[in-house]
Amino acid sequence: MHTDFVAGTDQTLRRNTAALIQSSDECFRAAQAAGLVGISAYPNQGRGVELHSANDAGRNIVDFVRCSYLGLDNHPRIVAGAVEALERYGNLHWSCARTRLNLKIAFDLEDALSKLFDARVIVYSTVLAANMGALPLLASGHLTNREKPIVVFDKLAHATLAFHKATVALETEVLTIAHNDIEALERVCRTGKKVAYVCDGVYSMGGSAPIRKLQDLQSRYGMFLYIDDAHGISIFGDRGEGFARSQVDGPLGDSTIIAASLGKGFGASGGLLMLGTERQEELFRRYAIAHAFSASPNVAALGAAMASVAIHESSELGIRQRRSIRATSFLAIAPMLAPPAADIKNAQMAKQCIQRWLGKIGQVVKWNFWLRAARVP
């Protein structure tokens, strides 16, 4: 039985793939023709890459695309960890479901991450795979005392979350609220039904979730929290536990699950779930689709992640975190580095000005966006 209309919520379920293609296909064609998408490149030091496309073969540029927020994706220890794991195990991948057979290094990594993040951790090949397995289980009611919850999505929840609305709706009711609309979320909680809220920790382009306010609703109404903190991992917390986990005191308990990335800030490859109870772990290992019918991250990814754990356990993590936070000071001065618009007379001058401006602030621009969006003090 569906909830009566609640102000500030959207009860309409839409699959908009056809409209998406219709509205954007021309733009993608133009971008492809201009060489702006699907770019082939070879990595250089730091954020540098060497282009290897037909029109730009051999040209070196600074990359503003990758989400390696701490610069770990080309860290020598992480690369060495991948190579060492391949040499030790002698293969790349076991093509079998994880309910049958697992590489020992996968269990070793899960144990290490569980200690690092003070949670029950299961690793996946991607965050998409983690979310794909988690959300149907959440909808089933087996994570909420067998009471199927109303699953409320933040409007800006990542595509790897929002994509599953239709699947979740086959099990239970789905609502969508405006970004960070705590008042609308509380109105749903006041219906007296069990509520599960699905959101990002640090959003791609929407700041951050108000974790303390969400915890207040959780304590007052028993709301379940499912938080995808792929962009917050490693850059927040003494152990790099992320934007969301660093604000949860003590164990996660039975009403909070956090998804995160083993790429991005973590610098390796794959995804993970932080769970709070033994029963949750049992359910995910038996019934999550990506665990029951797919394989673990490959050996190279597992070895790289083990090396990243060692970095997270060392003083180097804090050094890199502090360096990234200091870099956010550019947010205040970056506008002063750009010339007045009135001084830009033509397109060629504009291009030269932009090149000089980017040269001054370098990779810091991307740090500014993510870290300030997440309101780093």
C-alpha cells in the first residue's frame, strides 16, 4: 500500500533513457567530432598525461578528469602491490561466483579494511556492483526487521544509485526528494512507516550530505541510512574512512551501510560496503547479486588495494590529506589570477588567458571543488 502524497516528494517512477538519448545525442556527436570524449592517453608523472589520439598524438597536458584526490593512483607502492600479487598468485582472475570459491587475498583485503574502517567490509569489482547488490536487499525488508521500508532517494543521488529505482520499486515504495531536503524527509518519517534514505556522502556536483541531521532523524524515527561515499573515502578521517564513516561514532550498528570506492581517493580499483552486523554480512555474501553471481576484484586490483591499506595505516596519509586541504586556499585566490573580462578582446586572447590561468592553479582546481564542496574546515 502506497503512502498518501507527502509534500516535497516525487512518487513518479521514470525510465528516461529514450529522452536522455534524444536530448543529448547531438551534443555527444559534436563533442566526439571535436575530440573531447573517449580520449586515449598515456600517464606521465603527477597529473600529466600524454595524448594518443589521431589529432593530438604525443601532446602533453595536465589532466583535470581523474578523481585521484590524494594522488595515489600512480603511487609506486600501489603499482608494486599489484605486480607482487600477480607474481605470487600466478593468475589475474578466477571466473567463479564468490559463494563457491574465493582468492585468499580477497579475504585478506576484507579483513584489513574491516580493521581500518571499524566495520564488516565486503569488496566488489566496482561501486556500481556493490550498490546493485545492496539496494534490492534493502528494499526486501531483511535489513529492517522484515518490514519493507519506503526507500527515499535524494534527487542528486549518483546514477549508480538512482539507476536501481525501478528494481527497488518492484519490492517496495520509492520516493524522491529534493537535494538535502531534510524537512521533506522528516515528513515521510512522520507517516509512521519504516524509511530508508539513499544518498551520497560527498556528491559529484552537490556538496555533501548533512550527516548530523540525518543521524538526528535516524535516532528519532529509526530511519535506515544507505550512503554512497565514493568521493569521500580517504580524504576524510584519521584512517581515511571517509566523510560519512568519520562522523559515525563507534560501530555502524544495524541501521547504517556505507558504500565506498577502492579507486578515487583510495588509489586502487574496486568498491566496498561497510556493514554493521554479522547478519547483514551473511545476507550480502549469500544474496547480493554481485557476490552470488560474479567474481571479486582481480588479483592486481586486490594487491594494489592491500598496498593502499598500508599507506592509510602510515603517516603518509595525513601528510597527503593536509596537503590537499592547504590546496583549497586557491579557491579564494583563483579569481584574482584571472584577467578582467574586459581585457579579453578575442577568442585567441581568451584561450591564452585560460591557459595561463590553468597553469597557475594546476591540479588544485579539482581539489578545490571536491574538498570545499564537502566543507572541509
